[in-house]
Amino acid sequence: DVKVTQSSRYLVKRTGEKVFLECVQDMDHENMFWYRQDPGLGLRLIYFSYDVKMKEKGDIPEGYSVSREKKERFSLILESASTNQTSMYLCASSLTAENSGNTIYFGEGSWLTVV
Amino acid sequence: LAKTTQPISMDSYEGQEVNITCSHNNIATNDYITWYQQFPSQGPRFIIQGYKTKVTNEVASLFIPADRKSSTLSLPRVSLSDTAVYYCLRMSGGYNKLIFGAGTRLAVHP
């Protein structure tokens, strides 16, 4: 069975704190993604990585950074958390496809509340 | 942007067949159509994927006409546990950078 594991299911952090959200996949996938999901806004891509140490900005990268030191692990970093970053964060992974037929697998999500 | 269009919400009753149609007028030659299901407070779960004609698995069927400008997810004999949001996506881009729309919120009633 495929597995994308997000280390924290629920977190509460204070404004200004540095926050790390960790994600690990066991499928040897090249691509990893971080999305956030908010009511009425759907899923929005924050960052993605197509290889170790490689990253690209998604649609809403402001206020976030990422780290991909190992193939199986992709971390999302909030340098200074703010209340508008309260959200559910979803990690995902996929293979690099020569065509577009590959599947993206999602983790269970991390609920972050910034107070 | 590789967006798709689908109804915002649908209602059904237990035991009925549900068909959710998705429009993707600008689909590219190499794009696949993929459907995900999401329950509250959980990550999206892959349901089915297809390129053209019909694909069937143990959960659903996917119908894609020859022009590939739309697709229909068919859920046979839904139950209360099928109440969820269903997303239709095009797999666009070399790194499978999925773009999610708002999805269809399906409510199954007793």
C-alpha cells in the first residue's frame, strides 16, 4: 500500500513561531507537493519538488519555504507563523511521468491553528 | 490554467446511481482525467483515472467521449458513506502539478 505520512495531525502555534510540517513517502516518488486547503478556496499549491534539493513555487508560496534533503522527505516551513496561515496542509507525492497518467497520493493532512 | 468545471453540489439517495459530469474543453493531447474523493478532515483519495472511452474499477466507472472535452464519473448504488467532495482533475505538466477546482459536494440521503 502506498503511504504518505504527515508527522503532525493537529498543531497549535503562536504568532511569530517557526513551524515545521514534515512529510514522508515510502514509494520512492520523485515529486512531492505541499497544498493548503481552506473552506471555499479548495486546494491551493504552495510548493512542489521534483527532485532532491529542487523546489518550485506553486500558486501561494508567500510566507512559506520548503526543504527536500532526502528523496522521501519534504518539509514545509513557516518562518514566522501568522493567523492567516491557519489551515489544513496536505502533502502529496507522485512519480515523474513521461505521459500524464500517474497518480498523486495524498497524506491525511495537518491541521494548523495559529493563535 | 488547466482547470475543469463541475457542478458545485449534488444530492442523491441510497441505492441510486450517481453521475457527476466534468467539463475540460481545453484538454491537451497527453492529459489524463483523474477523479479524487475527499471526506472531511482527510486528504483526497484517488478513485479512478482514464484517457478515453470507459474505465471501470471496483469503486466507479469513468466515461470519456471521443472528443475528450468532458468526462462522467459514475458511482453505482451509492451509500451514505459516499457523501464526500469529488474532484475532477487534468494531469497537466511534466511534474504532474495538479490544479484542483472547487469539486462537487455529493450528499447521499437515507
